[in-house]
Amino acid sequence: MREPYRLTPPLALRVGIFGAFALLVFGVLFFRLWSLQVLSGTHYLAAAQNNQLRLVRIEAPRGPILDRHGRLMVSNVAGTAVQLSIGDVPQARRARLIRRLAHVLNVSPRALARQVVEFGSDPLSPVTVKTAVREAQIEYLYEHQAQFPGVRIVETYLRDYQYGSLGAQILGYVGEISADELKRLHRDGYVAGDRIGQTGIEGAYDTYLRGHDGLDQLHVDSLGRPVSALQPRQEPRAGFGLRLTIDTRIQRAAELALRYGINLAHADSHWAANGGAIVALDPRDGAVLAMASNPTYKPSLFVGKVDSKKLAPLLNAEAAKRANTPGLNRAIAGAYPPGSTFKPVTALAGMQEHVFSAYDPLQCSPVAYYGLDRQKFTNWDPYVDKPMTLPEALAQSCDTYFDEIGNRFYERGPEGRVRLQQWARKFGFGQTSGLDIGGESSGLLPTPDWRKQHFRSDWDRAWNPGNSIQLAIGQGDLLVTPLQMAVFYSMLANGGNVVTPFLVSDVEQPGNGKRSSDVVLRRFAPKPPQPSGVDPAALQAVRDGLYKATHDPTGTSSAVFGNYRVPISGKTGTAEKIVQLPGYPAGHTEDQSWWCGWGPSDNARLVVCALIENGGHGSAAAAPAALKVFEKFFNVPGPQAVRVNVD
Amino acid sequence: MAVQIQVAERARVGLRRETSAFDSVGFLRRLDWVLLAAAFALIGYGLWVVGGITRFDVPGDPNYYVVRQAVAAVLGLGALVFATIVPYDLALRYWRLVYCTTLGLMLIVFVAAETIRGSKRWINLGVIQFQPSELGKVLFVLALAAFLVERAGRITRWRTIMSAIGLGAVPILLVFLQPDLGTALVYSAALFSLLFFVGVRWRQLLVLFVAATFLALAVLWVLPASGVQVLKPYQAHRFTGFLNRDRDPGGLTWNVNQSITAVGSGGLDGRGVVEASQTRLDYLPEHATDFAFASLGEQRGFVGSAILLLLYLLVVWRGLRVVTVAGDLFGAVVAGGLVFAFLFQIFINAGMTMGVAPVTGIPLPFVAVGGTSIVSNLFLIGVLQGIHARGNLGRLRP
């Protein structure tokens, strides 16, 4: 009979070992369970609770921008934005989600992906995929919510420009903060997805305009879908309002005047006239009443449904060139040779330095020769050949008269050759004027030192008589901005004080509704006008000359202003500038049409400086354009049908 | 001498009487009631846990999964009774049939199963989904144990060992190809434990262990480095992710981190069903199946999880006791293999939710939602009961 089976000792040993192993396994599980749940339970509990909490940024409405009379220039309208919190989306689904979302919203998937990579890491600030979304797209996203985890549709504020393109370059635009800006500004509380003013007022006064975002919290599930209502944690505070010195009426007049000036230039067969700028200042304190630049654009292009094709001229250098840089504020950033409008500077400096005397006549000859090489300089009017006093020379804009003054500066030796520039600097040339929105060009005030540093060859490095003479009539290397010119003419108009132009007069807390009025929070006091140290007698001689220029029958712009009922003083300028135009050889020059002046002549309330690029003679394009601004300002219409005097 | 003969004779006659006419009362008395009680406790506890875990999964029907799970449990009780009553040594005689059935189950999957989450594991039987690899687990142990016990005399020969491994490798590979890495690992562990209990020498076991380690290294490291991908990328990532958890919290190891957070947030006594946000808000993936343990930990805390683990420990202990009381070597080896498979499954599943084991899709016995799992686990208990009832109980009774 077979021995019945029994548990053998070796098997018993193995069962024992297995039992010990089983105990070990359970020991590990128990130990781990204890360590997770009991020892670190609170930590994980907090982690689990954080998991489901989302802080949602509540956008603060951006402050409004008002003109000097309280007219709303920029405000907000409600809009819808689609945001994406990529952190809520499992890694594996992200690429597909981005593709689908980009498809639904009609944005470039690649751009969206880049945006997500750049800003996606911060769970607090979702990426704004698109603002101003169409109703149908919103409905689609709502209906297919389950397919779009992490996507949220929020109310947002869109910038609303009441006057279209009016003041575009002054106002600037608002755009989403870039990665570079974020790196620079994150300490100041800017976060990814913020919109930030990029240029102009929006850029310079962003801290006042942006307000403080609020915070809401809500519970979400693992796919970022909200499972509770929003609970407010911190109320948003709206941005402050800004009141500008701009008068929308004058601004519009100035912009229309620019177009009018350009059209006049075209009518005068200056076909290359394609842009310009007009600055209107209050000569008493420097408040900018209008600042127009042409060509222009609509700031609303940056709002909501951004059309990249239309935006290209503003953002892309190549496209900007083709469209003649509409984003450029030519009034402050465009630098041009001033031509004859600079002659009052030469006159003042010459009298201060006793180079000449206002009422000792100098010959205004058709031709003059200066320098060792007998360089030839001509007057624009070859039929004038007579001695002139300063007012006469200014009125008729005699070139050879000022050539002589320039040459006299040169002959004063190295000391004298910088005197004119020193006075010009006192009047604000060669430096930025300190306008509060920045972005200014300082122009160029050539000196013998500058030539030495700037050029290589000995010929170019030398400061020759020609350089002083060219400078005296506002040609050569000299470059000024229309704003600098306006500041200088303000000085002439107000009796010798240099103003600092400004655009923002105060910061206001917008009143709620019609009852409560706006509360001024901070007033930006204009910098008091600085005395330039000009001799009043010398100034009076120049002012006489500029009055003659607009009223004497021989005056360069008397055809435009002579019959205007408000007495206007001012000077034309026709500056040769080397321009690159398609179809013309390199070195081709076009006349920049200038007119700068003020009115009323004895009690100036408005300075206008107009520039029409490639517009021909100053009296032909710029002066009639400037008159349009005066007409609006004084509410006095000019004589009908201005006779264009091509002198 | 005479007394001895008398006793032996009585035992022989008694034995014959028992086999000739089924003594139901005596048979019931020979069951391991502690094991049975543990199984029932696990069913009850498991249903309660599932009720909590899945309360918000089907909107409007909080008991959707509980009801299905209960139905499966009733089916499973049938399987238990069947496995208890049918003599397990039939499997010894007809092991080839059992083995072929196992293979057949594995192969059906490839033909009939639809792909769910990238894997062909489930066969749709209308109301329930049938997962053959779960049921195959018990059959696999029975067949392989029978093969080994048949050759018990030559068990220390490498030839026997290698043919057993070769025999086992076929279903293991089939499961692996479904792909179901976790269950393939369970099968492999069971095969190893069969060799362990059947009496393969220690030295040989060591060699096998080292070989298995090298194989694992090769699959995870050497072969991918040389351009041969054995595992699918996500499987390999789960293994490496388990070792290097903080690498990518948003992506590959997201599941594990959420799971650990869930377990940890449970604390001592749990957050309750309503408050358990990880489960309720779906931060925990597959919380009704693969990550059921984490969900349990979150809702019921250390106390609730410990109760489950203790019930498992009870089953393992009683299972090991079955090994010792088994009436023959086959019974002992089968019991040993089943207990080890059970233990391995618990460790991998509970361990993965706590970050101490790699993430693989193995259901948690008696708790994870899934009809096949509960049926096959009750079937497993039934087989243990059958071995116990036919074992040498007399000598062990006080």
C-alpha cells in the first residue's frame, strides 16, 4: 500500500518562507499606507484641495481716455474672449486640443502652440486664445464643452475708439504682453496674458490705465471643467481715466488739414507728397492741442479679431516701408531738414552774438560765393537784388542774406562756428523736448565735433564755410522734428520762453454715471516755460519779420494768411531732402513743405507747425494746411479759394 | 498490531464510503470556514467600497456598478461551489484539456474582443464584459501544477523545469500581446511559485531568478538602448516613471501622482464619499478599476484600507494553511501557486497606487469593478476550499 501523502519538511520550510515573504509584503503595504495617510495626510489633503481650486483672474476694465473737454476718445466695450488653461489638459491630449481649438477659432495652430509654450506654465493666467469671438464660435464651444477641456469663455473688455483713426499715433494701441516685456515687468505685477499699452498714451501711461485685476476662485474637475460657481476673492479695480490736452475738434481739423495739404501738393504736381505732420501747441504752457501724422491707421485693428494682413504695416518693417510707416508719429519721431523755417533761429543767434544787426541792411543778391573754393550759393528768387533789413529778409525768406550770416559765424573761428548751434540747442533743437509719451527723435544739430566723429575721410570731417552757411538756412545735415519746430515757434510767440510740450493733463477717477462727476486724482502740472535768454529787441525784430511774411505783399505766405481776419505770423520752409522714391535715382531730392507760425500775432494762443513730406514749396502745401487748423481753432473761416502763390 | 490494522481498515473503509456516497454534512464540516468567511467579508466589503467609489460615475444611478458587481458575485458563488465540489484532481488527470482551454481563452480574445483603451482584453457578452485572462489565471495554475506534479520524481532536472517554463510561456506571451503586461506578470509570478512549491532546488530557483532579472533588465534597458522595443513606450515609461516620479508631473507620471495624492489625502479615517475630490472630480484615472485602492484610501482613509489589507492577509494565511493540509502534492502546489498569484496581484495593485510598484492594469481582487475578476477570485477560493476539504484534516485538528 502506498504511503499516504504528507507534508514533507522541505515543503513545510518553503511554506514558512513564503509566509514570511507574505508578511513582508503586507508590511511594506501597511508601512507605506501609514506613511502616506497618517504621517503626511495633511500635506496630501492640501494638495488634493489645491488640485481642484482655480483662481480666475477678473480683468479690470482699462481706463478711458478723454480729450481736454471731456469727450471720450477711447473707452471699453464688452466682448468675449476664449482662454485656455493648458495645465488642465493631459499631456497626451494637448496637441490635438490646440489643433481643434485653432481650427474652431480660425487662428494659426502654430501661433497658438507657440503662445501656449511661452505662457502656458502659469496656471493662474490662462492663455487668451482670441478676443472678440463670434457668436457661432462661442455656441460651438459651449455645445462641445467636453471636447475642449481647459477652455474657458470669459467676458472681457475691448478697447473702443470713438473717433476711428483720430489721434492714432498719440493714443497708441494695446496688445498682449510679450515674453520679453513679461520678463522685464513681472515684478510690477504684470502676468502672462495681460494686455499692455504698447505705444503712445496707452504705453506711457499704462500704469494708470490698467487698473488692478480681481480674483475669483472656483472648483474644477480634472479636465478643468468648473463644478462650482465663481466665488469672488478680490474685486477688480478699474483703471483710471486720463484727460488729454488734445482737443478732438482741433485734432480732426489737423488731420483733415494734412490730407488737404497733401492734396494741394499733388495738385501742384508734387506727386511724391505722401505724408506729413501737424503739431498744434498752446504757446503759453506747451499743451498739445493737436498732433496729426499721416499716413495713419485705425487703432481698432489691434482689438479683437486681429487681421494680421492689415496689421503688417504696423508691426513688420518691410510692410511698414511699403505703406510709408503709418505707425510712425511723424510729429515727434520724424526728422526733417527745416529749411527756411530755421532762419529765425539763425537770426536770433546772429543778433545775440552780434554777428549782424537787424536793421543794418545786408545785400540780398541772386548769387553769392563763399570759401576758398568760391562755392556758389544762390537765392531761391533770382530776380531780387537789393539790400534788406532782417524783417524784410525773413518776410521774403532771402537765402543769401542768411548765407552771409552763416559765413560770418564761420569766420569767427572755431569758437564762432558752434555759437549758432548753442543757441539752437537753447531753443530745443538737437534734443528731445520732453513730451510725456516719449518716442521722440532728437533730430540732428551738426557741429564741427559731430562731423569729426561721424565721418571718415578728411574732406568730410572738415567743417567748411558751406557747413555753417547750410546750417544758417536750415539745410545740410540739420534735422528737426515738427514738435521741436513748434516748441521754437512757441518761444517766438510767447516772448522768449521755451515750453515743455505735454499731452496728459490729469488722471481722473471716472464718475459712475451722469450724476457724480469725475474726480481728479493727480494733475500733471506742466513744466514752467524756461526763459531762453533771448534779447527782447532781437525777438521783436524776428516777430516783425514773421508778421511781414504773412502780411506784406512780398511775404512768402501772405497769399494764404494776408486776408485772414485773425492776424497770423509765420514762416514758410522749403527744405531739400534726399529721398528714396521708387523710379528715381539715388540722391534725388524733394522739397519738404513747411509752415510754422502762430496767431493772433500779438497775443498768441495757438502755434501751428505743418510739414508735408515732398510737398513742394512751404506756401503751396503746408501754409494752407496750417490755415485750416487756425480756422477751426479761432472758429473764423478763411477767405474762400486761397490763391496758391508759387513763388 | 491488531488495533492498528483495525484503525487502518476503518480509515480505508471510511474513505471508500466517502468516495462512494457523497456525505454532504461531513464535506461541509471539512470546509475552511474561516477562509469562506474571509471571502464573504471581502465580497461584502468590496461591494460597500465600490458603492462609494462609483457613486458619482453614472449620473442619476449611484448604484449602477454595485448592482452589476453583486450580480457577478452571485455568479462567482456558483463558481465557488462548483470548484469546491468538483474534485480538483480531475485537473491532474486532464491537465492537457485544462491547458488547451486556457490557450483557447487567450486566443478567443484576439478574435472576438474589441479594443478598449488600446488593449484587447475583454469579450463583450452583452450584459457583462468577460475578461478571459482573469479566469485563465486559475486554469493556468491548475494545468502547470499538474504538469509539474506528474514529473515530481524528475523535478530537479533542468529538462523538466525548462519544459514547464516553455509550457507556461505560451499563455504568458499571449496575454502579453493583448497587451496586458500586468496579468502577464501575475502569470509569471504564479509559474515561479509553482516551481518553488513543487520542490525545485534552491540553487535552480536562484538561477531562474537571476535569469528573470536579466530578462527584465534587457527588456527595459539594454534592448531599447540598442533599438529593439519590446515594451510599448507607455509601458516602459510606467516602469521608469515609478522609479523617477517627479520627472514629468503633468504627463507620464500624472496618474501616479494623482493616485498618491488621493491615498494621502484620505488621512486616518478618510474624506468620505462626497468630499473625496480626487475620485469625484476624476483626478484619479480609472478609479473604479485599476486605481480602486487609491480611491478607497481617499474615501475611507487608513482604517478603511487597513481593513481590506487585513482581509487579504487573512485569505493569504488561510491559503497557506491549505498548502499544509493538502491531501496530495498536487493540491499543495496548486494552493501555493494560487495564493502567490493572489498575493502578487494585491501587492502590484495596492503598491502601484502608492508609488511602490510599477503601474500596470491589474484589478484589485474583490474590489475593482469587473465581473470576471470577482468570479475568478471566488473560483480561486473554491479551488482552495476543495483542496482543504479533501486534505489531511484529522492530524491537524486538536
